Amino acid sequence: MNQRLSLVTLGVRDLNKARSFYESLGWHPSPASCEQVCFFQTGSMAIALYPMDALLGDSGKKGTVPVAGGITLGINVPLREEVDRELAIVLSRGATLLQPAIDTPWGGRTAYFADLDGHPWEITWAPMFPLGPKGELLLP
């Protein structure tokens, strides 16, 4: 199996509202999407927004309530002060604060928020993990 993550699909209650939220953050959807599913290129991978009922049906879980399962979606930023700036932007667009920005014991800075559908996101500056020219995380 290839060691790669290409796509993260988020089940959403209202596709148009979720799309508007991410667009308000400056994200640009793929022009070939957004009628039944909406794709956003995010560096070397993509995020898809997909109606929750359709996602549960496709995955064989129709009628069940999804749970986070201990998963967060991460955005690494190249500068410490960008954690606070990015957090302020998402909160101003309707995201819910889960954890204010804090300096970490391992020398970075991190904050957590939930999008409109409750998906938990982390914004992190980790000086030991540089970012490539397209924002891709480069592990040492």
C-alpha cells in the first residue's frame, strides 16, 4: 500500500453553508465540483465536503451517528504568529474555539477550532517540521 494521504472527506449538514465557510477563509473550490460534493486543493492533498447522509450511505453507515474518533485535521503554518492570525480568521467566520493558541512544551504553538459541522481542526507552528514551497509538511 502506498504511504500517502490524498483526500480527507468531511461529512457536512449543509453543503452550501459549509462551502461558503471555507470560501470565506480564502479557499478556492475546484471549478469541476460543488453540486453534490465540493473539493478544495490543499497543498499535495484535497479536502472534500460531502453531505453527511450521502457519506454515511456510501460508507455503509446509513442511519448511524458519526463520531470524531479521535481525529483532528491539521494545518501547519510557517511562522509562530500565524497560529493566532489564522485562528482569529476562522473564529470571525463562525468556527467554534476548542483551545486558544498556546505555546507548547515541545517548542511550538498550537490552537484548536471546530468548523460549522464540528470537525476539529488544529493550527500549528512546529519549528522542527519545515514546510515546502507549496505548504506541504516536510518531515525530517
